[in-house]
Amino acid sequence: MNDIIKKVYQMLKDRDIHPTGKFDSGGRWYAANSDLINVRSPSRSFPYSEMSACRARKYVKACAEKFDCKTEAELIAVV
């Protein structure tokens, strides 16, 4: 499982894949799984605060545990 988490984390870090979320009309990005991160809400000054948190290994591990992902494809789908 650690190998899968490490690979998906590296893919996020290298921008090969992107975390699931959406932009609002002000250009702020909100995570789809915001319950798994502990970070400030996006603002005009920091519009990507949640996106940065979603590129962390801790977030990838939390997604894997919450959604009980067994394969890389399953984890990529929920990250």
C-alpha cells in the first residue's frame, strides 16, 4: 500500500494528475475532500491553500484509508 501512496503522491507533486476540486468565480480552489485536510480556507491572498494541502502525502494517505483503495487506479480516482 505504501508503494501506491508514494507513487500517487509523486504524480501529484510532478503535476501528472491533479486533486479533485473546483474553482469559484473569484479564482479560489476548493477541495472535494476538504474533510481530510486541515488548512485555512481559500482567500484572495491564498487562493490555492487547499490545492497545496491536497498535494501532500498526508492527504493521499488519508484518501487511501477513507475510501479503502486497493489499487493505484482507485486512489487516483478519489484523490
